[in-house]
Amino acid sequence: MGRQQYEQFCLRFSPDNPQHVKVLRILNNLDRDLYKSKTQFIMEAIESYICRLSEGMETADEDEKKKYVTSEELEVMENRIREELRKELYQDFVVHLADTMMTAMVRQPAVVQSAPIEKETVKETGTKKEDEVTEEMVDNVMKWA
């Protein structure tokens, strides 16, 4: 029967490094019922670490892709923001306009009393033209004010 070939390397732990001390304690206190040997434990730990790293790299790539916004998505967001802003400005404008109109109505006197206006006649090229200011005109002007 031939002799088996083993690859080996030395694993040294420094008593000055807290991380090394922690791992050494774990290795020395392994439950022999769960783990056959320290070597098997180290092999499983390294394999698990490598698997998690590779999964992490795959998810990191997916996260990296999700992190960027495409120009189409940016355009949709921009249009949505513009529409929301337009609606908000319109609502603010309507509220301001209603406020202004209500204020004007409150300030308007209930009865407009005006002095009688004399009729003036203007002579232009042989014809008479009368300029009259009626109460209806005064009411309209007051409504606009």
C-alpha cells in the first residue's frame, strides 16, 4: 500500500494578537462529538467563508446594478416631479386668487353713493357727443378694484 501525500502548512498564533488568541481558544475547546478534528473544522470554516464571499460578490454586483438610475427612469421621475409641482402651484394660485377676491369683496362698500355727474357736451366737427358715467359703470369699476 502506497503512502498518502499530504499538503501541509504551519499555522502560528501570536499571543499578542487578540484575534489569534480568540481563534486558538475556539480550536482548543472544540466539541469532538461535532467535529472530527481541528483540521476538519478549519476546512469547513474556510469553505463557508469562501462561499459567503462569492455570494456577497454576486449580490454586490446586483446591488451595484440596482444602484444606478437609467435615463428612462430619470425622465419618468422628472416628469412626475414636474406634474406634482404644476398641481401644487395651480392649487396655491387658486387659493391666493380666492383670498384676493374675498378681501376685495369685504373691502367693497355695501352701497356706492356717488355725486350726480353732470353731462358734458363735446363739439366735434359739428356733432354733439355725450359722455355719461352710469351707476353700472361705477359698480363694474368697484368690482375690478
